[in-house]
Amino acid sequence: MKLLRYGEPGAEKPGLLHADGTIRDLSGLIDDLSGANLAPEKLAELASADADALPVVDGSPRLGPVVSGTGKFVCIGLNFADHAAESGMEVPPEPVIFMKATSAICGPDDPIIIPRGSDKTDWEVELAVIIGKKAKYVSEAEAMDHVAGYAVTNDVSERAFQIERSGQWTKGKSCDNFGQLGPWLVTCDEIPDPQNLGMWLTVNGEKMQDGSTTTMVYGVAFLVHYLSQFMTLHPGDVISTGTPPGVGLGLKPPRYLKAGDVVELGIEGLGQQRQDVIAD
């Protein structure tokens, strides 16, 4: 299934992308795409519903982030060897973990907002993993049983805030609209191998990132297992798994976003996003 949320910010409704391309309303079955409704048994109920009988949503509504009430947005740094190289950093012996504030989460086509004082706002296409079942001390073999599905995310980053302002990376990752998530939550049955997905990003039509999840250092199953050793992962939590090379920081000379730019990105089987860049 391709699940989604549509409507104005703060008033989104749950929906389903039908095979005919229409959005079908799920409000009669669930109140929202929150963690409680991402459990395996809940997803099975949605999958068994007659999609043809669900109400059609008219027009082209705004799409919101694919899950509501996210408690944790956990990010993995330097998880592509070629991206680590372009950043001038070593591949870490264990996953690098940092948090993105949940207030950064927004819809897939909501604008990238360059924060005040920023001159190094950067782009990062990433595979997002959405947790559907509580995970604590899980093995790598059972880790995928805890995943509800996948989505595209843009891990927008302000490099000066992240690298030059001392401390940890979180403040360079957590500005408003630095976490576009969607357009869909694609359930695991549609993505049998998350380690074989093409991913790309363009700025003003110019291809900047062109990679694949095949080059991830630490795969999805390992990351769910690994994170669950340090923190309980709850339904609705999001793991952003790292970016391939081609970010602005790695260019020579570096290149960053400015108001008026247009960013487009996507991952095979998971849809794509489009964002206008505006100044705060």
C-alpha cells in the first residue's frame, strides 16, 4: 500500500493512493496515520479493505508528512562510503547517530525555508524508515518485523550551524521545514529489498545526487537492531538512513541553496518531492 496524509498543516486526514492514481479517504477506517495505526494487524486491516469503495478525494490537495505524532526522528550520518569521502571523513566503525527535531517535519512539497543567518543550507535525499512495532533489544534477524514501511525524506542541513558553530549536529539539522517526509508511506510488501533502490536529487533541474541504497554502509535491518540497543523505537518513529554523494558541501567549490531555487528528489518505488526554496 501507499499510505498518505492530505490537507492543510495540522488538519491532515489519512488517505490511500489507489492503483488508478486517485487519493482515497481512509477517515472511515482510521483517525490518522499515527503510530497506533501502523501496527502489523492495523496495516493488514487496511490492506483488506475494498479500495474501490473508499471515497475519492477531489482535486490535488496538499500532502502532509506521512506519519503524525512522531516521537523521534533519528538520523544516521556518513552512512554512504562515497558521501563520507566527499565530506573528508572516515567511514565510522559504528553508525553515527544524531537527532532531528520533530518540529522540522513537514510535507513532501512544503518549501525549504532558509533560516535567518544561514548561508550554507544544503540538500540530502535519504531513505526514511517508519517504525510500526515497538523495538527494544531486537536482533538483526527480527528487525524488519518492526518496520511499517518507507518514505522519501530530505534531510535539509545548514552546514555552518552543523559544523562551524560548535557542539553536536542537531542544531544544523532541526530548523523549520528541514524534514520533508513523503509523499507516501510505502508498506514493506511493496519494497522487498530496501537495499536496492535508486535515489536522486536535482537543484533547478541539474542532477546533483544520483545514488543507490546498495552503497549504504549499514543497512536497514542492522540500523533498527543497532538503535534498539540504545533506545526503544516506538511506532511512528522515523529513521533517516543517510545520503549518497552529491551534497552541496562536497562540491568544489561548495554550493548551497538560495531563495528561488527548486529542489526535486525521489527514491525508486517511493515517489518524489518538489520544494521551492524561500527565505525566513
